[in-house]
Amino acid sequence: MRLLRFLWKLFFVMMTSMEDNETKELLEKELEIAQENNKILKKIQRGMRLGSFFSILYWLFILGTAVGAYYFLQPFVESFGGILGSFSNGIDGIQGLDKIPEVDALLKTININR
């Protein structure tokens, strides 16, 4: 009976020590996996930060180019607007030619029906 108890205790001690070793190995593997995951997550976070930075830089370049182009082309656009305004005034003047008596008489002599 004592022998059986001794063997049972020996078996229990061996199992617990074996469990401790297995547990220790599992914890070490878990630690390695956690450290590897941490490295991967840091790389992902760095990539996201760089992506955000370059996205902001991209839009600043687009907006800066648009504002710079407007600043550079503004005198040309204003002069073109002036040319269009004078052209429109010229068209209005041509449309008002029939109100002049001499032109009206000329049109009647040519027999142009309005």
C-alpha cells in the first residue's frame, strides 16, 4: 500500500513537473508570437502614418498648384474678360444698326425683310 502511494505521488510529481515544462514552453512560444505580432502591428501603423502624410502632401500640392495657376493666370483671365466684354458691346452695337435712319433706309432699298 505504501508502495502504491509512493508510486502515485511520484507519478503526480512527474506529471506536474512535466506540465510545468509544457506550460513554460507554451508560454515562451506565446511570448515569441506576441513579439512578432507587435513588430508586424508597428510596421502596419508606420505604413498608415506614412500613407496619411503623403495623402496630405498630395492634396496640398494639388491645391497649391491650383491657387498658383490662378494667381499666375489671373491677369490673362481678366484681360480675356475685357476682350469678351468689348466683343459683346460690339455685337450689341451691330444689333442696334437698324435703328439708325440711314441704315434703315438702306435696308428698305435693298428690300431686306425683317
